[in-house]
Amino acid sequence: MNNKLIQKNTALAIDSEGMTIDFLLQRYRSYLTEGGNSDKKSLNTVSKAVTQMNHFLNFILEFRNGLLSKVSFNYYTDYLQKLVEEDKLSTAQKAMRRMYGRRINLELEKEGYLVWLYQNNYNKVVATKSETLLQDDWSKGFEDWLALKSKLTRKTNYGKTLSNVVSLYLEWLNASSYQSISALSVNQFLREQAHLKISTLNLYLKAIKRFASYYEHTSNDEKRHDIALEINSLKKFEDSLQIVNRIGLNEQQVNKLFSEANSKQRLILHLGVNMGLRGSSMLNLKVEDINFSTKKMEVWLKGKNNTMTLPIPPAVYHFLKGFIDEHNLEKSDFVLAYKSNNISSLSKYFSDFLYKCDLKEIEKEGVRYPISLHNLRHTFAYHALDKFGLITTSRLLGHATSQITEQHYLQDKSRDLLNSIYDSSDY
């Protein structure tokens, strides 16, 4: 890999047939910050607006022959909705993509990028004439490098997941004012993703750190060691609500989800609520891993090369038999085949289902917490402690020690019991 890896685009500002995307993004950024809007909050908003404008312009270039008109945003909205229906985009991501087109909330009032484009009579966008930010084969090289560094012998989508995150960062970097990969640009990129969960932000940070190490080992850039050192020195995000947020759904909420779920969603619910499986274990489960004679199944342990045997609850047993028959699955088939077994796709799929059921948050002690696919595992653990006790619950969850189960779940359970020892009607 050479130092072309982190070179910014050097675009021709004006093409004979229209304006390049880079030129328009730079002009719009200058317009937004002209005369003010230089405080930290405003600059954050400006960066977000430029990023969403970049998505829109790339759509225009790819699907509308680069032609801009007053109905362009209508086509863009239809395109985003199609991505949502194809499970390629979440409803929240769609809403984010549609922001800043007509309005932008800044201290010094400015127009959204759609209004700005029309006012300046920009009616054609063309591709940037420049060297690409990354060589075409960077992602393959990065994923191969991750595979070599991994201790796992089984095939996973871990490398692809990290590669996708790095692609998001580099796409953002191209549309930003930063000149290269750096700790400063990584911090700004992550700040603009503040709407994401702490665990997701830490995954993003981990992916970029791994990429920095890859860059250090494969680049000829004289500054590569300093760049990698600075990025790898960035600290993880701390979640002050981390312990409290390990909460489960109550019986009424679980029943609501089952009542509104389709066949695949009910399978996810069964595996999560009734068995406590992680999303990755659900995705890797094959028909051949299920023994209906012994009523047991083999599931992969997190981050390990081996599996564990779990008993199958009666409700899950009967549903699995019917599901496999209904879908004519063969022994070698994945039971929950979904988007090439990509955990992020499964998480988004289930998150959209929660949104549809109007169950994206849980209120606890007057505070509302976001919920996701992993809360199904929390639900199982929370109730399993009553049924089976700490030691058995720890084994069912596949924890290395019962101390992990105690730290993650028993504290939450004990707090709830403590809060309910007195009848509120007595006060």
C-alpha cells in the first residue's frame, strides 16, 4: 500500500458539463460557515449537513444522470423508502438522510442544501475527477489481514463488519475538511455519530483502530507510525448507564412482540427470550446443529472456536420443527439465513420490527432506555435467575464464570427486588 491511501481528492472544480460533487460540497460548507457559525455545535451541524448532501448528490449522479431539478428530492425520498423496504436501510437512517435538505438549524440562519442548490442554479452534478481515497483492493487486503491476525478457525463476518465501518469513516472523511486519517478526524467522525449506542460507537472506534494498525504495517507513509499510535491511544466511550441498561422485557411486552411478529421474527424471539442466544449464535445455527431426538442443540460461543450444548425448551422445540418443515430447510442450511449471516443486518431487521411495534424504549425507574436485539438475551437471563439460579443461568448463557452473570444480571435483579419489598399502596 502506498501513501495514496489517505490522500484527499484533488478535484477539478468545474466540469464542462456540470459541477463536481467535491466542488459543491466545499462551496456549501463555505456558505454555511460564512460570517459565523464557527462554534463547536454549529460546526458539528455543518459537517452533518455536508455528509447528507453528499449522499443526495451521489444518488443524483448514479440514478438521475446527474440532473438536478425541483423534483429530485422526491425521487430521492422514494429511493430511500425502497432501501428501507429491502432492509438495506433503517427508518432512522432514512430520516437522517432526509435531514438538512430544506432546513438547517444554525445560530446564523442559512438555507438547506436543496434551497441553496436551486438558488445558485446548479442543475448538473458530475463525478469528481481525482484519485480515489483508497485503492480499489484496500478492503480485501484489510479483511485478509484481519483474518491472519484472528485466533478463530471458523469463518465469521467480523472482518467484513469492520471493513464496512472503515468505509463509512473514509466516505465521511472525503466530504470533510480534514486532510488525512488522524485521531482528530476520528474523534470528529464519532462525535457526529452520537445518536448511536455506546456499544456501537465503541465498535466503530475498534474498527478504525484496527485499520490504523493495518495502515501502519502496509503503508509507505512516513507518518504512519505516529498516525497509528495516536488513533490507537483513543479511549473507549464510557456508558454511565451500562449496568442499568442490561434490562429485560416484561411479559406484556414479550407477548406484544410475539403477537405482531412474522415467522422469522417469532423464531428470533424464541431463540432470544426462551434460550438467551446472542444474535451471532442465532445466525450461525444450522439445521444439523439441532438434535430433535435428544432435544438439544449446539451453539457457537462468543469469540471462541468451540460450541456448547444447550437443552431446547418445549416451546422452541415445537416451533423449530414447524419452521424447518415450513421452509423446507436441508441439514446444511442456516436456520435463520439472513443477509449473508451479517449480524448488523439482523440487528437492523429486528430494530425495525421493534419500531413497527412501537417498542423501541423501556421505562425503568423514571428513565427511558433504548432496546435492541440483545435485550432478548437480557430478558432470558433476568427470568432464568428465578427459575434456575445463578450457576445454571451462567451455564445456559455460556459465560466463562458465574461472576460474569452476577455482574451483568444479578445486580439488576437484586435492585428490582429491593425496590419492590414494600407495597406502594401502603404509602
